[in-house]
Amino acid sequence: MQGMIHLYTGDGKGKTTAAVGLAVRALGAGLRVFMGQFIKDREYHEIALLRSLDGFTAGLFGKGCFLQRPPGPADRQAAREGLEIASEILKSGDYGLVILDEVTFPLEYAFFTLEELLEALSSREMSTEVALTGRGAPQGLVDAADLVTEMREVKHYYQKGILARDGIER
């Protein structure tokens, strides 16, 4: 079976949630799933639950959300190491599904290049399905994907000052 590349992008809520849903489906079908999360340095509730299931592995490739602070060398190093780990996992064929969550942020901040990411994707075991998430996907990533879904924000309660809530956003 030829693995496809899914891309969930856009400014709306639901990109990681879509990838998690795909992970649940893959696990249910007996596939092994790896989820590498860029930027994040702690497990959110969905990862804690998925880790309890046979066949699921996760890696955190971040030093915390730098959207509210300037990124530093540790952020860059974590992202680069994450891409190296993800590249090896993609080549291994050990996982039926590999998710690279928030992978567009390291691209935006030039922690690694689009060419480096595309090389990791093209070097993968070809039966490996891949899901990529993140806002503002560059055109080259859109072009490389087999499926692109754009989440568009129409209305969000963040605009009313409601912050991320356990069990809903994290």
C-alpha cells in the first residue's frame, strides 16, 4: 500500500485534533503510530491517553510555546533534533502512520528548511502514511501533500477572552 501525505493547515481550530483522529483510526486497524510534536514541551491530554494504547509512541520536539516569547537557540536545536529523529522513523518503516504536529512553525522560524523536511518525506518507507499539521503551510509543502485540508476560523471563543481549557484545547 502506498502511504499518502496528509496536510492539515489553516488558521482554524482542529488541525492536531484531525491528526489525532487519524491516529485513533490507524491504531484501531492495527497500525503502529508515531507522533512527533514540534514546539510542545509537555504532553497534552490526548497524548497521555494515546500513550496508554499499544502501538502508539510520541516525541516532544520543543522547549515550550515560543509564540509568546522570542525563540532561542534551544528551540532551534530541539526542532532540528526532532526532524532528525522523525527522518529516521520515516525511513524505518516501523510505523504505519507518522504524524509531525506543528511542523510548520519550525519552517516559519527557519529552524530547518522546507527542502530538509521534503527530503525526510521523500526518503520515507513508501508504505508509511504521514500527517503534517500547522498554520501557514508553505506552497511547497502543499504541493508535496496528497491531501490538504485547510481549517478556516469563522468564529472562536478566544475572541471573547476564553483561554485554552483542559480536555478541549489541551
